[in-house]
Amino acid sequence: MRTQGGFRLFLEADVERLKFIRNAQELGFSLSEIAELLALHGEQIAACTHVQALLERKLFVVRQKLKELTQLERTLNTSLLTCRKKTSRGEIAHGESCPVLKEMQQKVFGRSKP
């Protein structure tokens, strides 16, 4: 339904559904997972069991991402410290490439490029 000015009018139920979708997105659920949650929304006990399984699966994914991000943070911090140490001590000669870039290149190619 639209107003004379062309604005869409929403029923209260539509607004509540949109709020539900937004809240689920903020919890990290995908659109397909949200569709599943919406389908379960009107059910009782069986829905709770299913929602619990979805939450457990989502929590597992989040914990895995946290582990990966923590490892990434450590790696970036180590690289930054290496860079800061070498530049503050003047260990990098004029025209020499960055030690962090050299290390990254060695990891990729398994050797130093001339």
C-alpha cells in the first residue's frame, strides 16, 4: 500500500519483521539462516531446539574467526615490531628493501629474490 505521494505504508507486523531481520543480521546470521529463523518464529518447542542448533553453529563459526583474527593480530604485531626495531636502529641501508617485505617474499617464493 502506498500514499498519494508514493511512500510505502507498512503494517506493524511488517515493521516487527524488519526489526527481527535486522537484529538477526547484527548477530551475524546470513539471509538464508534468517529465513530459517523466520520460518521457525511461530513454532514452539521444536523451534527452540532448532534455533539452539543454529546458535551453536554460529557461535562455533564466530569462535573460529576469533582464533584466526587473534593469530592475524599476533603476526601483524610481530611484523610491525620488526619493522620499527630495524628502522629505529638504522639497520636498513639506503636503497635496501623493507625487511618485512623481504620476509613476506621468502614465505611466498621460499627464497629471496635478487
